[in-house]
Amino acid sequence: MALNFKNKIIIFVFIFLTVSSLSAKEVTIVDEMGRKVKINVPVKKAVIIMAPEFIPAFDLWDQVVGVSYWIYKEYKFFSYIKPDWKKNVLPVGSGMGRYINIETLLKLKPDIVITGPFYPYVVKFMEKQGLKVITINPDTISEFYKTSKLFGILFGKEKRAQFLVNEMEKVFNFIQKRVANISQPKKAVWIYRLQPLGIGCKGSIIEDIFKKLNIINVGELINPNCKTILEISIEHLIKYNPDIIFLWGFTKAKPEDILNNSQWKLIKAVKESKVYKVPKNLGTWSPSLAILSLWIAIKVYPEKFKDVNFIEYSNSFYQKIFGVPYSKVVLDE
């Protein structure tokens, strides 16, 4: 039975239902790199390098044996949910799957390694060592939903996967009703780094979020054919004059670096002090991307969300998805 993850529109749903109805013990997944991977489900021992927040969202603590170094050593979120989560888990890699400790991986003997497709030679190397590897790269919200369902199949938690999707959709529906009738959409730019200046473009979940929220993506205005990150000059940004500037949560730059820089003073967002750094705890490869979208919407169209208490709304979502309130996670900032 084949689960085609690369062709992500109809085949995924059809096979998802077929696998569930037949209670199959083995599925064949065509992953982001077009590789066919046969895997027995539910998976009992997994290494999850990418999309790690599916671990608490799906309650996979007893099915995961390895994570990235960053998650293991620096990420506090998991400890809020399960203080002893590291007891049976080891760090195995870093750099979005670029660096892998193969000795640790072979020692763990995982049923599957879930990583990104960004370093194909690393994936091939792991395969040569006898490891089964699945690559994922959801670059739209709908593809993220399909990734959620993929995890549901792999770990025997299809109902939970649908629950996650439904809860996220409730948030997006709530936001879209508020922003649907905006006659003059605001222009926003998503900055990944200041030196050299790199901004969000096409081919990412951020682009999809902007579209859903009725926000014009400045990166796409500058170059309609760009992909992922576009390097530009400050003069380009001045020309397109964004209303809002967002700094990626993991960049070292701070809003003050822009607000206090005379080169940026002609930009509308700077004149109006609408430069914001995104909270690190709101990820794009996580169910929390729904709350990230609400956070963005409130910053761009505050007049549409005057009655919304962001913390209370987020607390409710996080409690249902992760088992802890958002206000506790904010401590990780």
C-alpha cells in the first residue's frame, strides 16, 4: 500500500483512509525527495529531527528515542510538559539534518528517522547504514496538515492527527472572518537576516500565512519569481515601503537595530514603530503556526482584533494541543 507524500493533494487522503480502514501493518511512503520507504506501523522507535513539536502534540514520548541537539540542549518547551522527557532520548544531529552522529543513531536502532530534504547526501549516507529515513518539507498550511496526518499514520494516531488539523482550522477560520473584508491590505516584510538583508519570498509557510491573512508579501512584490529567501538592498525595501516589518524569531537582530538605524528611517513601518520580532516559541513546522498566524494578524490589523485577548486565546489552544497553557511557554522567550 503506497502513501505518496510528494503528490500531496488527492492521493494522500485516499491512501490515508485506505490504510486506516485496512489496519495495515506496513505502508510505503513516497517522501519529499521522491524516495519510496516501506515502514511497519505504528512506529515504536523514531528519531525526529524536523517538526519536533509533533512529539508533545501527539504524545510520542514513548515512541521517540532521538532528537536534534538544539531540541535536546536548548529548547525548554518540552520540559514544561514532561520534565523527565530526556530520560530515554539522545541528541543525534543538528543544522536541520546536516550534521548527524551516525554512531549514536546506529546505537539507538530506530525504526525511522524523520528529517528534512535539505542535505540529500546525509540522507543517502544514513540509508547506506541500513537506516530508514523519511524527509518532510511542508511549505504551505495544507501541506502541514498532510504532514500531521503522515505522523498520525506512522505512529498509529490518526484520530489525534485529525483533531490537530481541526483545531488549527478553527483558528484560521476565526482569523479569516475578521480580515476578509479589508479593502486595502497592508504590506509586510518578513526578515530572516539583516546582513546581508534577506527577506521572505515564495515557497514557505510564511507566504501562505500572509495570503490567508490578506497581507501583501513585499518579497513577492520585489521579485514574483523568487524562492524562499530573497537578498535585497535597503533601497529596494525603501522603494516598496512596507507597512509592517517582522523579524524572524531566530535571527540575532532586534527591532531596535532597525528603529535606531538612520538607513531605515524613510520606511513607513519604521516611522510608525511597527517593527516586531516574532516569538521563538511560535514555530512554522508546529501546530503553533495557527497561533503564530493570529499573532501576525493582530499586529497587522489590530483594529480587527480589539476584543481578542491573545494570551487567553492562545492558552486555550495550547492546553488542548500541548497540555500546557501558552502563558507558561512564554517563559521560554
